[in-house]
Amino acid sequence: MRQALALGRFGLGNTAPNPAVGCVLVKDARIIGSGFTQKSGRPHAEAMALDEAGKDAQGATAYVTLEPCAHTGQTPPCAASLKKAGVARVVYAIDDPDPRVNGGGAAMLRDAGIEVERGLLASEARRDQLGFLLSKTDNRPMVTLKLAVSANGFMRTPEGEAPWITGALARNMGHLLRARHDAIMTGSGTVKADDPSLDCRLPGLADASPVPVVMTNGDLPTNRKLAQRENLIVTNAAPRDVLADLAARGITRVLLESGPTLAAAFLADDVVDEIALFTAPHEVAMSGESDISQMQLDLARFSKTHAAMLGPDSYVHYCRERKN
């Protein structure tokens, strides 16, 4: 199952509105097939794994990170495909809350005489699938708040200095986060001050750039880089309303890269699910209340999931446990 989870993560940011699923087929203690949900959600992970395994799938065990689907869309039901291939046992991590599935996949498998187990590494799978799960249960995507701060808590540098707080490795990790989200959101203040492009500039991942979203009370100036993006979304709605609109567009994962005011609004509305915190070892020559203090960030509400040193900068990722 850990291998299936690792495979599924390759699809994060590329499969919406479908979930990013991983599947591994095992027979006689040997992996005979594996796959993950492909770009735009098709083919599904199970179909890829079954295609690789071929006739060897007969009598195999399938490890899947999400309950196999039971409905016919642009692809046949994965539960039916597993049945047709003669798979003997299916182990999946978490249930699929989509009304078209919601236990139907497991029931289809059991009705076919296939042994079914659920719950293996469920917490990890739920974290990976949070955007998809929230789109079905809360009518919103998941939100990751990305912060790059100095040692004294500021997210900006004095006027006239280079704008970057952190070094190249940390910024590259930030671009990888962009690639793993469907949309990236910022506010008019950031657009005015930094004129960001909000794309993914890692080699080979330009096509994984998320949909840019700007929250502003006015029009976006036409001389800004984002104004040239054909898929730009401009809105002045409240955080929860914006997220509902994005969910309706099929977006399941949002990266929030903004100043403290907009970040504070999302935190106050309790719609921040994860925090990617990059901290530089140096202070910046800014005075007054720090940006971190202004946004009233309470990390006690989150759990640390992993941490790393990226050159001189620290990176800590936090998640909130939510029941779905």
C-alpha cells in the first residue's frame, strides 16, 4: 500500500476533478502491475495496473489507495475491471464519498466473490486525497497556505532589496508545490508589489502550472504578468464563496501564496488545511508587527507531518486532521 500511495502522489495537481489514486497488483509476493491516475483523470490507476499485469492478474491482490469506482463515466467501472480480470482480493485505504460510488465499488467486488479489506494506511491516504474528499463533503477544495518568512517573521524585504526571503532550494520546493496543486491564489497587494507569474518554472513541469486566481476588489491592471494568462480567474468574493466556485470548476487543490491580510482571512474562516512553512535563518530590516503576528497564525491547531533543511532554510509541513 505504501507503494500505491507513493504512485498516487505523482498525480497530485494533474487529475482534477478526479482523485489521484495509486494501485499495485501483487501475486506470489511479486509486483506484477502498478499504475496511478493519469493527467485529467484518465486512465484510472487500476486500469493501468491491470494493463501491465495482463493475464497474470488472475488470482492477484490489488492494493488501491481509494475505493474502486462503481459507475460508468468515460471509462468502465474499476470494480468491474478488477472482477473481469479475476483479481482475488482487493485492499483499499479509504472509502470514496462520491455519491456514484460511496460503498458501491466494495459491494460490487464482494458480490463477485472477491475478498475486500479497507482501512490500510487510511490516515495517509486521507491526507493525500483531502482535496477530492472535501470537494464531495464540503463543496470546496483543500487549501495549502505557503509561507516564506525571515527569522523575525516577515514575508517581505525592505524596498530596494531583492524580494526573495529564502534561497534557491526552498524556492524550487515552492515551485514543486505549485505543480502539485490545481490552482494558485493570491491577492491584489501581492500582484501590485511583486507582479508574480505564479507558474511552475521547474524543468519539464511548465505544463503543470496551476490555474492563477487573484482576489481583488478592483480590476487587475493589464500590465501585470497575470493579466496575460488566458486561464486567469479574478474574484472579489469571500474565501468560502471563492472556494465553492473553484470546486464547481473541478478544482480540488489550492495553493495560497499571498500577503498576511488574505492569509489571515482564510485562517479566520477555518479553510486552511495544510501549511508549507519555509523559514530563512536571517532577519530582515523591517520594523513593526511581523507578518506572522498580523495573520494570527496558530500552529498549535496543526500537526507537523514532515520537515527538511533546504540549504540554509528550514521547511516544515503542517496538516490538520479533519474527519470526512
